[in-house]
Amino acid sequence: MPFRYLDDRAIADVAFEAWGATMEELFISAADATVSVMISDLSMVRPREQRHFKLEDSSADMLLFNFLQELIFYKDAEKLLLRAKELKIWQQGDHYAVLANAYGERIDASRHELLVDVKAVTLHRFSLTSGPGGWKAELILDV
Amino acid sequence: MTICKGLSRVSETIWEIRPSYKKGMRVPARIYATDKLVRQLDDGVIDQITNVATLPGILYRAFCMPDGHWGYGFPIGGVAAMDPDEGVISPGGIGFDINCGMRLVLTNLTYEEVKPRLRELVDKLFARIPAGVGSSGSVTISQDDFRDLVEKGSRWCIKRGYGCEEDLLTTEEEGCMRGADASKISHRSVERGLSQIGSLGSGNHYLEIQVAKPENIFNRQIAEAFGITIPNQIAVMFHCGSRGFGHQVATDYLQIFLKAMTAKYHMNVTDRELACAPFRSPEGQDYFSAMKCAINMSFANRQVILHRIREVFSDVFHKDPATLGLKQLYDVAHNTAKIEKHCVEGRWRQLLVHRKGATRAFGPDMEGIPDIYQKAGQPVIVGGSMETGSYLLSGVASGAQSFYSTAHGSGRAMSRTQAKKHFRGRELQQQMEARGIYVRTASYTALAEEAGAAYKSLDDVVEAAEKAGLSARVAKLLPIGNVKG
């Protein structure tokens, strides 16, 4: 898994770092890290429904913030557990944009071992960085 | 005595950090803790409470309650009062789960009467009150009705038969914050919360059947004033908030504030989770009105859950709720910002008090608490771990020192990942049942994360609060049944 949970901060909440060779890969890793807080086995999420969305923001890190919030929104509004699959991120003038296809299914307690609900993405110690090895993000989810 | 750099002892349970500790601190930061609790403080608390002390318009001191721990923006347990005219409002000083709070309901049943029916009772509560990831409640309403509900709070529920007028009298703000304005909430927030009225949520949210044993009554007179009059009396306590609706309101305004804070108001904060706007600004007032909607949604959520509790008890014992003495003792919030009147350095004034993971604890004879509790002081409900029990406290006159605020829980001592390594949910459930606590859970992993040993001792927390003069112990309530989110 291209993410790991960080135990040494915000002990009542869940901190993780996620990484990827490209920004798209990183976004997918961070999405899986977020959904993995809520269910024990991501492979149990069948691609039965598709949601297609486009988001824009003035910075790459706030784009990631909004992207993860989108998945949390679908979890409550439509009871959908989604995994991001096809992503395209680009810079458009002074804005960043992401076009995403996410696949998943409705929460089913008989099939999904449920863990803890994610309330929100926090901006406390939220970081998105790039280096020779690719992209990395660190953030804390409120649970 | 100094435990860590910058922290000086003021008294047995009061510690202070001077403004010289960090650039930009406008007031000192004060932490309430016993020796034991201060040694358990995590690194984040000191950093975060001193960040709070830098916020524009903060008055007197930034406070951290005895259960304080590392949060985001404010520490959990953080209290800050702002000058409403010169100061800011910050969603990070309230939390994403706006008006997360506690409700305590009494019965006239004893432990001996409930024990034979305990499994049935817990099983039915578990079935009637949805809990866990993305759980939906049992109230189906339109978006227009939801917008009406968030402006009216518990009153909306009473009109539709979910409870009685008397419930309102024992709810903070009588279950409805005036000034809630649904035109200030987003469509997304409505979509997130629409189906969730009457649901517990997950994490540390729970519903518990508890017993008040005679040896755990610390102040008999106040306990009686609160309605605890029978040996081994059974109570029901639950903890939940404004669900996805409140989370989305906070998220929406965090982003609005981030943009306005620098571009429009030329303010900078040390942590983006402290994003804020002048309270009197259009953004500040819009958030205040939207936040009140989330406060009301949370009151309504707990009101519907109370109604379900009455239905289940009535069903199990074949008696109506009144005959079973099912009466709400109090409902109190611990994630809010409210305008209150306080005396600061000899002068009475209106303040905007942020409490994040801290409970309002008004003392006797204060406006804003029910008439029946005027002599006793405001009931304060402090939830403990599911293994060790919870407390009922009362507000005291000396609480003025912290704008009448006290602890809200025990505070985690172990991260969720660590807890999962140490405990197994099913084993824990069996061990608890052997000790007389019957638990139903939406998630065994989540159950392991909430093990008693993952939390600080609530006994230590309420002792610190009492010694510091923030609140006084009335009764300790021990769990016998638990519905875990």
C-alpha cells in the first residue's frame, strides 16, 4: 500500500502519509488511505457504481483537500464507498484542476467490515510535497 | 516546579505559560492538570494552546481543560473567549463535529430490575438507534423540512411527537439556538445530513446504560436535585453530534475563512486549522448563523434518539415512558462558540466563548440554566471510557476563572492504531460481558480502539477539575450496557 498511518500525532484522530510517482498516483493513494480508515479491506469494495467529478482550486494541496472531501461527501450523502481510479490533474492558469472517475458501492455492513467514520480532512500539519522520488502528502483526518 | 519548557506551576492543578513563550501570544495560556495528568500531556497540547493565545481579540487567557489532548487548530479541551467587536471566530475552535454533546436520561428503575432484561434492552437499542460508518437515522424528511429543522432544533422534534416540552427545559439553550439561518448553509451540507437524524455515528460516540450506586454518589443533595434519588438507579447516557451536516458546515467555512483571512482581512495564523475571520465581518456572521444550524441539528439528533430510548424501554418493560420515569436530566454541548456574559478583570461584558472538547459549567443562580437546577448549578455530563464509567458534575461559582468551562471526557492516552495492537474487539466484548457490561457494536475494530486502557483516567480528570474549582463531582455512573458506534 502506498500509504502508512502515523501514530505519533493527533492521537484521537488519524494521521497518515501517502505517496506516488505522480500527483495522480498520490491522490489515488491518499483516497485509499482515507477509505481504509472506514473499512478493513479495500478489495471488498466492488466497482458497481461510478461517480465522475471535476474539482478546481488555487493550490495543489487544497485540490487534494477537496478531492478527499468529495469522497467523504459521497459516503454520507449517498452511502457510497468509492475508490478513485482514473485521474487527470493539470494546471490551468493560476488554478489546479482534477478530473476523476471513482468506482465503488453502497456501504453494506454484511460485506464490509466497518471501522471508524471519517468526519473531515483537517488542515493541521497538512502538507503536499514533491521531490526526486515523486509526490508525498501528510495529513490528519478527524474521526 | 517545571515539567516542560515554559510551563510554570500556579497551584496544585493550575499551570501557566507566559506570553513570552511564543512570538505573537497576546495572553497567557493556562492548563489544568494534576501532576499525573501534566506528565501525560502530549507535545501537541502546548503548541496548540499557545497558538490559540495568538488569535486576534482573545481576552484574559487561553485555557486547556484537564482532559486536554492534541487536536487540530485548538487542542481538544481548548477554551478561548474573544472580544466580539475586536476578535475573531474560528471553526477550528469549535471542531468539525459542531455541538457534539452528551445527554443523560434517568429512569425510576433499579439495577436489580433491569439486569434480567439487559440483553434485550441493549439489543433493541442497538437495532433502533443506528450507529457506525455512514449510518442513517430513522427520520425521513425533505430538504425543505431539514432546513426548517436546523433553524428550530429540538422544538421541531417536539412538534412532530419526538418528545415533550419538558425535554426542552433540560436542554442547553432549550434545544434551539436563536439566530440559526438556513440560508447560510450549503446544499452539500443538507445532502450529507439529511438522512442522519437519529443516528449515533462512530468513533467515540456511544449510548450507555449506567447505574448510580450509592457508594458513587459524592454529593447527595445535588444528586437528589438532579433526580438521582434511588439506590442503584438506572440512567442512559449518550454521546453524539451533528453528524455529516455539521462536519460539512465546518468544512465549507474553513475554506471560506482561509481565503478571506489573508486576502481580505490580512491576518495570518500559525496553523491553517486556526483559520478565522473577524466575528463582526460578513464571513464571521455567516459562519456563526450556519454553526447555529449545526448546533440545532445536533440537539434534534439527540432529541430523536431520546424518543427511541423511550420507545425501547416502553417496549421491553411493557409500561409507558412516564411510568418508567424516563426523564431527561440534561443535554449539554462540548463543541460550540456562543455569546455569553462574563466578568473579566472586574468588568461585565459580552464575550464570544469558543469551547472545543470543553463543557459549559454554569454555577448556581446563573441565567441560562433550568430553574429546577438554579440552586444546584448546571449539570455537567462527562463521558468516560466504556469500561470505566462516566461522571455527573455540577457547575460551581469558582468556575468564573475559566468562563465557566470544564472537562468533557477522559482524553485519549493511546492512539487508535496502538489500541488496535493491544486489544481485540471480540475478546474485549467477552471480557466486558464477564464483568457485567453487555456491549453491542457496529465494528469490533472500533470497539478495540475504545478500550478503557486507551484513555486517561477519568477519575484523575474530574479530580483535577474539582481541585481547580472548575466543577464539583456529583455522581459516578458505571456502565452495564453499551451500544458502540
